[in-house]
Amino acid sequence: MKDKKRIIIEAEVKEDGRLHLNFNTFKEDNHPTRYELLSIMVHGLVMSTKIACEGLDYETQGKLIKDVFDILKKDLFDYDSFIDLKIKTE
């Protein structure tokens, strides 16, 4: 299990509608660095999007993928998206 990275994701919708995510790891695991976490999450997003698109017509797939990009653009450049962000030092 030494080379594997396991991440626990807890999600909660706050009263104001924002999605609050909390990332945890198992105590016995080798914890991922923030860059490894980013890589894992980006690849997870790609896989999740592909799974969500499976069986949909091309127009619906395109809309779904556009929606994913729109959320990324909005949240990456909206300061309020990170108001609760707490980063632990590695």
C-alpha cells in the first residue's frame, strides 16, 4: 500500500448553497502532497465526467462538459470560492 494514495472526500452543502469539501487520509497511509492531490483530483474529474457522459447523445455530452468547464472557470477565479480554505503545511 506504500505507493497508493487514498483520499477521503467529505462534501456538505452549506446554507448559502456553497459546496464545502474536506479532504482526509487514512492515518496508516503515505499522505499525498498537495501536487499529488491536485493530480488525483484532476484525473478523478476527467474520469467522473467521462462516466457521466456515457450513453448520452453528443449534444448533451457537450453541454455537460461545458458546464464542468464553466464551474472550473467560475470557482477558480472567484475569491469567495476559497473563503473557507485552510491549507495544512506539508
